[in-house]
Amino acid sequence: MKSLMIQGTSSGAGKTTLVTALCRIFSNKGFSVVPFKSQNMSNFSYKGKGFEISRAQAIQALGARCEITPDLNPIMLKPLGNFQSLVYLNGKKFKKMHAKEYYQKFVRTRGLNIAEKSLKKLQENYDLVILEGAGSPAEINLIKFDIANMKMAEKAKSPVLLITDIDRGGSFASIVGTMALLDKKYQKLVKGFVINKFRGDAKILEPGFRKIKEKTKKPVFGVIPMLNFSLPEEDSLNVKPKNLAWNEKNLDKIDQEIDKLSKLVNSNLKIKEIEKMIK
């Protein structure tokens, strides 16, 4: 029962992309791999036979070369506005819920139980589960209700890599700040960091890496350069959802992009060290 979790210092840090790449990398190494995200808020969905989950986990499943099932994303929230979302459970439409009702009455009871059951099933049937977090694990106003980040890492007994988007600026502060806001038991789960979307020569970041190690006692596992890939959008923060036809032509194109992405990540991250970490 092996697992690895990718969390981020913010939304848009690159969690989804990194999980997709790692799914392909470890699939190429001979692992039976499966992605998992306990809770995803997105209007981009994949419709299977009698179920609907986030499109991001379906694309990650293509990277992992595994079956697309509701267990990959047991809770999906489709935002409707005015603090309302349409809630899907195990791929089935459940009901419309207000954020207050969802967080205070649902997520820590039935929601957590549903997520745990799916996670356990995947752990029993695959060599490696690669979990994706949501947003940041250090949103202190939401930590009590957060079942997508450290709570899942704890349940999975999974090491965590924290990814940050350096193109936005403030990455080193985001890493140190995130670590400082986590409970000590969760700090121990974080094994290191990944710098994403960097432009230029990564050697200029080395003083920052030393300071990060000094402040957190944890290493940087690599720097992923800024490059554009033709993978579908992950969520609905800044773009209108568009349907993706799951035909042979589109799937071949996505598969080729995943291959290119995985080669880039493989050449810029310490994959052997990550593999040792999950054993």
C-alpha cells in the first residue's frame, strides 16, 4: 500500500499537472497507479457510464493508464453562485447545498466517510495512489472542514510534496508561511517542495533553496520550467467550462501531451528520491 500526495501553496500552483505527470512516470516504471482527489470543486466534469466526476481526475487516469471510476473523485462540487453548489457523491447527483450546510453539517461526517471508503478501495487495488490536494492546506479559516489536504494525507499515511508557482512571485515566502501555519503533526508529513513554472536558469534559485532548508529542514525536489501544454483546463476559476469530446482523436492528443509533460517533469525532479520516499 503505497501513496504520495501533492499539495500546493495556493490554487493554480500546479498540483493537477504534477499528479498527471507522476501518474505517467510511475506507470512507465511498472506500477499500477491511480489518481485520487477526495473533493473537487469544478464545472469541468467527465461523464462515464452512469456517473460524473471531475474531468481533472479522468485526465489523470489517462496518465496512469487506469480505469476511470467514481472512486477517483468521490465528492464533486459544481459551483452555482451565491455560496451554493450542486454536490455529486460517488459520481451521482446528490443535492444543491449552501456552503454553510456543506461545511458545518456534511463534510466532516458523511463526506469524510465517503472519501475514506473510496481511498481504501483504491489502496487495496493499486500499487500506488497519487493523491491531489485542493487549494492550500494552510487556509486557517477552513482547516477544520478540510478533507482534501492533510486529513487525507493522514488517512492515507502518505508523504506530501508541496508545489508552488514561482511565476506568481512570493514562492519562498509561501512555502515557509504554509509550513509555519501547519500543525506539527502535518509538518512531519511534508517531505519537500517543488518549484513550478520557472523561467530562466534554475541555478539562481540555489540561495533560496538553502534558506528554505534552513527554515523548514526540508529540501527542494526540483524545479519545473515554464512551458505550455495543450491539456484541458482543470477548473472553472477563470474560464468558462467547455465540453471535451472523449473520442479517439482527442484522447490520442491528450496522451501525447501527457507523455511530453511526464518527460519534462522526469528530467527536472529527483524521481529516484521520490520513489524511495513512497516505499
